[in-house]
Amino acid sequence: MTIRIEVDPTACKAHGLCAELLPELIELDDWGYPVIADADVPRRLRPLARQAVSACPTLALRRRAAASAAVSQPRAQGSRAFRD
């Protein structure tokens, strides 16, 4: 299974904690809001991704299961994002 990180831009208040915890995948824009890499979370970074999601003070960050790049599948309606 592959994992992706996504942000809810309306919930985010630009605290920047996510970028401090996961700089390999998250950068901050000029206003301090996260810009998430359009890539799967490598297995070695999954513990840090879990920590970044858990540490978000506004619960704006999520991890979600993603379809493998090798097998492109449309996302089912009602697809479930999950939090650890």
C-alpha cells in the first residue's frame, strides 16, 4: 500500500509544525502554508509522516492510502482518508 499526505487548506492556520517534522515532503510557501510534495511517502518516512499528522494543531494534515503508481485506478467516491 502507498501513503500520501494531504492538507485541508481551509483548516490550516500556517503553524508550520508539519514542515519542521517532515521537511523531505513538506515545504512552506511565502505565507507559511504547507506545500506538499506530489509523491508517495517513502516507507522510511512513514513514522515521521504519522508524527506530522498527529502533531498538527488544527488537524489539517491527513495521511491517505493511495493507488499504486503502477496500477492507476480512479478514486472511489467516498474514499476514506485515515489518521493514525
